[in-house]
Amino acid sequence: MIITDLVMPVMDGFELIKALSSRPELKTIPVIASSASVFEVDQHRSLEAGANEFLAKPVQADELLGVLKTYLKLEWQYEAPPESKSDSEITSTGDVSVTPTPEILAQFADMALAGDLDGIIQEAQQLDSQYQGFADTVTSMAERFQVKQIRTFIQQMVSEDD
């Protein structure tokens, strides 16, 4: 698999994709284009040039993992967390006895938006013990690459705080 940016100094991503597609020995290698451009025309141009997929930047971990799974024929094996909870239980805010401050929630929302799962885990470990339920919940989701669920969970916490 080849993942390329569309904007590069010498040869742009469109040229690279076309060059790869024109070589018989490379035609079967999946090519994923990525760009910070949100214009649909760039997405369509990359697909027309021969890319198999387009990932918008910042690349979200769950989207990248989905593409890797599809094109590399991977099957993810997850380690069972110590306390196995269903997704609905995890996204419920019932386990959180003390809601973190709006500043803390904003910080975690920013990290979730950026797909910074390591940052979420590190910051959760640093939280005051009164926020242990929140820390445990976001850590569990981050360890399972559940970026969308983290965003939903934080949004629920913000809504309940209003």
C-alpha cells in the first residue's frame, strides 16, 4: 500500500498516482491519496488519477484503520479490557460521578478531533482522582481506537453540563 500527499515539492500526488498506475508491476498496489484540501475536485482528481481512496487531513485514526483493513485484508484483534462494557454502556455518562470542567472537556474534545489517542490516554492519567470515571471511560475508548465514540461521549458531557 502507498499513502501519498497530493502536495509535494517535486512531483505532486496526482503525477505520482498516474506514474504508479502506468507501471504494470505497480498497478495492483493500493494507492491512498491524502490532502488537507477539502475541495471535492481534489478528491475526484485523485480518484480519477488512479487512487483507490482519499483521506482528508487531519487523518482520523478510525478512518485510516478502516482503509488499512480493507486494502490489506486485515482482521483486527482486540484485547479485552479488564471490565468488558458494551459500547452503549461506555458512551453513557452514568459512570462519571463528577463532570470535568469545561476547560478539561474542551482539551479532550480537541485531542479527539485531532485523533490524538496517545494524548488522550496521557492526559487522562494526569487528571485529578475526582474525574476517575471520566478518565477510565476515555482511556478505554482510546485504547480501542474509538475516536467517534470519544467525541460523542464528550459532547454528551458538555450537553449535560449546560
